Amino acid sequence: MTGSRRWLAYGLVLLAGATPALAQTFHGGLRGAVREAGGVVPGVTVTLTNEATNASRTVQTNHLGEYAFVNVDPGDYTLKVSMQGFKSVENKGVHIGTQQFLTLDFTLEVGNLQEAITVEGATPLETSNASVSSTLDSKTLETLPTAGRNPFFLATVTPGVTHTGDPQFVRQQDQTNSSLLSLGGGPRRGNNYTLDGVSIVDIRNRAVVIPSIEAVEEVKVQVTTYDAEMGRTGGGVFNMTGKSGANAWHGSLLGQNRPAKTRSLSYFARKACELGNGSCEKPDTYFYLYAGSLGGPIVKDKTFFWASIEGYKTDTIDDSVVRAPNGRELNGDFSQSGLTIYDPLSTRPDPAHPGQFIRTPFPGNVIPASRISPVAKAMAQYWPQAGPASSELVDRSRTATGKLDQNWSDRFHTSAMYAYYHSVEPQPRSYLKDGKTQEIGANHSDPGDGALYRTVHAVAVNNTITPNSTTAAHVRLGYTSFADDCVPVAGFDPGTLGFSSGFVNQVPVKKFPYFAIGSYGTDYNGYMFGERPINNITYYSWDANTSISKLWGRHTAKFGASYRKIGVKNLNPGQSSGSFFFDGQFTSADPLNPDNADPYALAAFLLGYPSTGTIPVSAPINAYINYYAAYAQDDLRVNPNLTLNLGLRYEFEQGLQEVNNRLTVGFDRERSWPFQVPGANLRGGLMYAGVDGYPTHQSDPNKTKVAPRVGFAWSPNAKTVVRGGYGLFWAPHQYAGISSAGLGTRGFTQTTDMVTTTDGGLTPCAGCSIVNPFPNGIVQPTGSAGGILTGAGGTVQFNDQFRKSAYVHQYSFDIQRELPGRVVAGISYIGATSRRLGLGGNDNATLNINQLDPKYLALGSALLDQLPNPFYGNSAFGNFANQRTITRRQLLRPYPQFGDLLAAQVSGGKAQYHSVVVRLERPIANGWGGRINYTFSSNKNNVFGELNQFSNNSGDRNRPLNSYDVDAEYAHSITEQPHRLNFGLTAELPFGKGKQ
């Protein structure tokens, strides 16, 4: 290749790397000083050679005898020190890990250059920085048992790492649960996850891809880090490095199988067997897992590759009890059902009891065939049989990675990694026509039923340039895409169920309608027909960063900047063919006090009279945030025994935006209402992006997010190191769910309610039938047209416009001592003080700002008094306009024209974490290694929306007792684990390759 072509190729690669990765480098580094008896030695040649690829870099010591290698790919290296007049020194097997910075000093001896002194390895002590971390290398990942073969979940053996989710859901497709981790007392799911330096988190702050262990060289779990290069984290960093190829060929192949013979019946299946209500045979289930990898040279010393694949297919048992009517009841014959079915069209006033109503039973307790709805007749074929049901849930997943490394020269290196993941996860089906097939589309009660499909693409491109012996530059590109879709296996025409063409032609996306008929269904979900909605969600992110590192004197300085765009595209048809609910409102004896027993609900279904019905229409949403950062870091080696880490970072993150301004940006508490009533000063309403002068983004972004970092590492002797540090971190915001409420897109999702009655539920209205449920058409979203009137008379949820960025003060102090046999003993203190946390925690629980002021509680039962309703008759007040009276309590609320006003993302949370860690560790060498650690900790906060593996903290527990005093919620955290002991030991068998 000619010189011009070579530089053109370099330029094209740089341009590819410069297009839109968060500055979270996975590279390590090495520094040190060279001395001789008389003092420091400048001009010494120091060469660092990768033992796997022979790629080498050479520097010379400066006038202080200092040398440094920055932006070093993780791996095993040989370090050679040479100068004329001195014996050369060669240190082999120096392992530089992910984000690991070693210090190796040398003392030269006078002699011939050809005389060599050879040493092995480096100290296991961390003597260059104050960060608290643990490294899970490839041997540890491959040998320690890991639930779901999940490298992130294995991090729970690290002190300071707390998993708060369900440990059974840590498979490749369990992005949410695998990310429910707290590091160093930071907020749960407030961490950053990187793959080859590229952040792989989505807008919900989950790791979107969980690579196969065969693809991972090592994971550095950084519980606390004082490097200014690290940002957008409120806890720690999972810094993962992908495996690279080498000059030698390497590979792996493995398989797992769980034979059906080793399984047993579940508890309920066993009980059904004992009672004679179910099969006593073990289910013929299976679990197959395969994985493999291969890597090696494409061009020796120049081009290398590594590829991996992993997948599994499994079925699990879903035991349930199907509640379904018998054949007589499905034909309208309730003569043996033990309940009397009444004709809703016979409703009339009770002459003996004024104000009450009576109905006439159907003759013989049988609904005439002429009265049965065409929809009920058409759906008869889809009803399953009642009784115990045991279905097999087929689940499949696969992931693959590929990585290329190119050494263009000793000064220019490029790597590119691609990760792919796909899974298909159907929901349990107990309504199978043949009772056996469990493939997608086999749901007898919903032939259009589909599955949850997840597909991930992640790309990381790294370019490292070393223009001279004291300077290194880095340019990185990253991109992720995560499709998280509920998709029907095929379209379903509701017209085949007897619905009118007028309704079917309006349906936005055709699927099997959702029917909830009393409690018919299973104990799994309670419903039978069309339960799974349609969702099309794609999370995406673009990342770009660049950095420059420079050695001068005793300073190793680093400067950099980064940009990220993190977003989500949401097309959410939901139950796009309608949801219909049937109970005893129209078919039991008393319409004012209906009996909702299942036969009454079934009778209403047969007659075609739902009590309620809805159909949604949603506008497509493309919401995103922009993130910018710049930093400077200086690692100053004051003397051979003391290193200082000094850093400063600046961040700015815009609030959530939508490309077409299709979202609300808060609730205006002071804006006067256009309709006033006597005795009240009505105010308040939703704020729409870009309307009436409101901003186009949510929250109140901080513009002064400065994050100082400081740390020290002091070695009083060669076997001991004392370290400590402090850092301020700005935590990422957590969006709990991609929904109208979660994103704040009310107005851009419209629900049309079926009119089922015009007399308060006494009778179904004329023409109100399931056959044509929405005769007046399906209402389309109005967007921001409703303005501050939106939601009046009902509950409104919004994202609080006063939300500030949460921040965490982290601090630590530890002492390490190297014992014989390369064992490291240590004792550490780790603390964290968090402020401005979201009160709703990880699940974005809400704060009701329309709660009655406690001063009115003295009124007691008078709060329930019914008063004349000042909102009556004015449609601007929504449902309140239909009520002649209203409670005193409602009129005394701060915003009486609304129901509950639920503010999400309220930044009033605080937390305090303290911990002491005692540990022993030995890296795997000479056939064995292991770790044992014990953590004693305290974790308190006032966050009320969290959960752990024992409680989902739902319902009333997901609300503060008093919205006016959220500090009263301050107590021990639900995620606190006061005592935690971890133990892991790895020992190689004394036979096989390389053993004697």
C-alpha cells in the first residue's frame, strides 16, 4: 500500500469512529520510573509487547525517569527495559486488566545490554488509584457457576454489589431484572454498563444486551471510581471487555441438557395427581443450551478475529386451573347453575319499594336462542374445557458476537465489536386445542396470539492513535438498538366473530379482541381471550467520545469530551380491537347492587351487553434525551510511594423531548382556569411541550453539574497500600415504563369508551351491543388541543417539571496487604450520600399533589358530606359535570376540578449508605484461586417506590402516607442487606493439557 493510500485508509477509519460512546474507557494503563544507584535514569527505552498479538509500543523515560503507557488494551504483556551500559530487564506475564492502571518501577544494574534479568508478573495490589473494584477475568467467568450464564449477575460475589430482583430471571432476555443492582449504596439501576467502552444502557438504564461468557474477556465491577472519565452513573460501572483474537488459535464448545427424567411434578400438579384430577406422569420437558467460540489470526501480527455464539431452547410447565362454563351454559341454559338469570330489558321500578328496581327472570332460566348475540355464537368454538391444565411454555433465545482487531502500525490500532441477540418468549397458554402443542399461535382461545420478541444490535468501534511516545488519542463510536415487541403471530379479522363491518373497518390494528368475562380464565392471569396487547417499542442510543492522554514529568493527564443520544420509539396499538368487560350489572336481580358471580357475567356476554368497553388509539412517539460531558484528569505521582488522582467533570443532560413535541412537560400549578365557579380560585393544568410558552423538554435540567474527583494511593512498603477517595456523581434518571403515563404523552393516546347504558346501569341502552360497540366512531387523539382542561374530573399523571438531577457523594478508604502466595487481604469503608433521588424509586411511584391538606382532617366525617356541585352541567369539568352533588372533601382539595394529581419523578428523595468490607482474594494462578468477603452495611432512604425479591411494594405501599411530609418515609431501605457473605473457590483438576 502506498503512503497516500495508507493515510486515506486511516482517515476513513477515524471518520467512522468519529460519528455519533460515552467516555467510559475499558483501556488500562501502565506507568513507572527507572532508577539506578545514582538516581533516576532518563532516556531509557521501555517496550510493551502484547504476548498474544506481538503488537508493541515503545517509549523513553523523561528527565525524571518516568515512563507511561496509556490507552492499553486489556491483556497479558511483556515489559522490556533497556539502555546501553546497563543490564536489560524483562518482566513477563504483566496482566493489564480492564480500567486497571499499574505502577512498575525498575532499578537498573550496571552491565552489558545483552545480559538480561527476567521477572514474572506484577503485584496484585492496586497502587495507582483509589477506586474500589473487583475484576472477574475470563477464568473466573468460565469456572464459577453463574445463574443464566449472566456475567452481570456473577458480579454479586463482589462486595458492595446488591441484587434486588428475582434471581430466577437473569437469562439473556431479562434485561430489566439483570439490571436491578445497587453498587456502593447508589440508586438501584443507577449504574452504567459498557462493552468495549461503549455504554449499552437504554433510556430505562438497563443493559440492553447480556453477552455470552464466551464473548467476554473480563468484567471490571467498579463499585466506586474516582476517574473523571466515568460519568452518568449514580452508583458504579460494569466495565466489560470483549475477547479478542490472537496469533494462536483458541476456541470453545459446550452444551447443557436437563433431562426430563431428573425433573419432578410441581406442587400443584402433584396434588392434582393425588386427588385424581390430573396426570401423574412427569412432563416430557427439555432444556438445551449450546455455546461456542473461535478466534485467531487473519493476518499474523496484524489482523485478528473472535466470534462467539450461544443459545438455548427450553420448555417449562405452567400448571393452572381453567375456569370455564359448561356446554349447557354456553347455549344459554342456566337451569342447573344454581342462580337465576334476569332479563335486563325487563327492568322496571319496584312498586313496593320506591327508588328500587326489579327484573323478570328468563323462563326456565334459559336465554332464548334468538337473544344470543352473534358474537357469543361465533366465539363458542374458542372456549376451552374447565379443569386442571398443564401446558408447556416453549422459550428460545440466541446471541452472537464478532470482534475484529487491526494493527495498522505500532501507532494506530482499531477494533470493532458487534453483538446480536434475539429471543422469542410466548406467554403461558392453558387453552390449547389439542392439549399438547405449545408453539406460538397454538392458543386455542386466541388464534392471533403472538409472543414477546426481543432483538438487540450493539456496535462498538475503537481507534487508538499514539502520535509520539508521550501522547495517545482515542476516538470511539457506539450504537445500540433494542426492539422489545409484543407482536401477534398473524392478523385476526374481528369480523369473523360477528362484529359489524362498521366497527371492523375502523379498527386501527386488527387482533383478537380482549374479553374479560367474570373470573373465567386461569389462576395465572384471570382472563381468557386476547389477553396480550400489541406493543412495538425500540430503544436506541448513539454514543461518541474522544480523549487525549499526555505524560509530562510526573503527571499523566487525560482530557476528553463525549456526547450521547438516548431514546425510544413507541408505537403502541395495545388492545387495538377493543377490550370488553362483562359482569352481573345487567343480568342479576338488583341493578343497584349487582351480583357479579360468573354465571351472571356469562349471561351478559351471551346477550352481548358488556358493562364497559374501551378501544385505544395512539400516536407514534419518538422520545429522547441529549447528554454532553467534558472532563480533565491528572494522575500525579508525587513520589515512588504516593500517587494522587485529581479530576473534574462537567455534564449537561437535557430533559426528555419528543421529535414532534408529543408530550406533556409538567403541571402548571398557578395558571388560572378559563372556567371559574363561585367560592373557588380554580387553577392548574397540564403543560404541553412548545404550547403557550412552555418548554419542549421535561424536568428542570441542571446547568451546573460539576463533578470533582480526588483520590490517593500510598504504599508505605512494597506489600501494603492505603487508599482513599471522594467523588461526586450525577445519577441518570430512570424511566420506569414506556407508556402514556411513564413518558407523559397524555392527549396523544386516546381511549374511546363504549356507551353501554344511558340510565346509570339500569338497562343496556337501545342499540348498545357488542356487535357494534362504537357506533359513533373511534375517537382519534386530540394531542395538545385540550390544553389545561385535559383530564378535568379525573386522575391525571404527569412528570414533575421541577425535577432536578440526582447526585451521589461517594467516598471510601481501604487498606490492602499482600500475603504469601499472592493472596491479598483488605479492609474497606465505603459510603454514599444521595440527594434529589426520585421519590418513586426505580418504578417511578407517584406523589399525589392533590392530597387534602392535613389541617382539614379535624372536620372528620363532615368531609364526606354531599354538597351542591358547582361543576355540574359544564362539560369542561369532565366526569364532575355529570354529578349533581360532590363531597366536601373534593371541594377542599388544592385543585378541586381534578381527581388525584399524580406527580412522577419528584426529586425529593435522599439516602445514606455506610459499609465495612473485609476480604481475602487470590487471582487464579498455579491451578487455584478464590475470594471470600463479608460486608456489614446500613442503607436508609425515604424512597417509597422500591422493591426487592421478597416484595413488589405495590398498592398502598407504593404511596407516601403524607404527601406533605415525605421525610417521614425515611427508614431502612427495602433493598438493605445488613450482612452479606460471599465465597468462591476455583481449583483446576490435576490432569489434562499442561498438567503433570
